[in-house]
Amino acid sequence: MDYKERLADAHKAAIELIEEKFPDMTEFEEVTTRIYDYAGACEDVYMEIGLQCGFMLAMQMFHNVQTK
């Protein structure tokens, strides 16, 4: 299963559960908005961490090439 399918399956399962627990559309929208905000914040943080790690790795590789 590729990453798109994994994300789609997880999204579908979450939305089905939220729809079941919050049949009122106002509550559904409030809950999903907060979940999407949280997921977006996690995505931003982990992207920043990944970019920083990638930059550090690239600098180490550059340094190793320069010393040879």
C-alpha cells in the first residue's frame, strides 16, 4: 500500500468515526477543523525538523568531500 492509500484509509476511518460520534454538522465541523489544525501543525513541525536534519547531513557530506 502506497502512502496515498494509507493516508486515504486513515482519513476515511477518522471521518466515519467523527460522523458517527458527532451527527450534528456544527459539532462535526468544529471537531474536524481542530483535528485538521492539529495535523497541519504536526506536519509543519516535522517538515521543519526534516529540513534541518537534511541540511545538517548535506553540510557533513560537503565537509567530508572537501577534506578528501
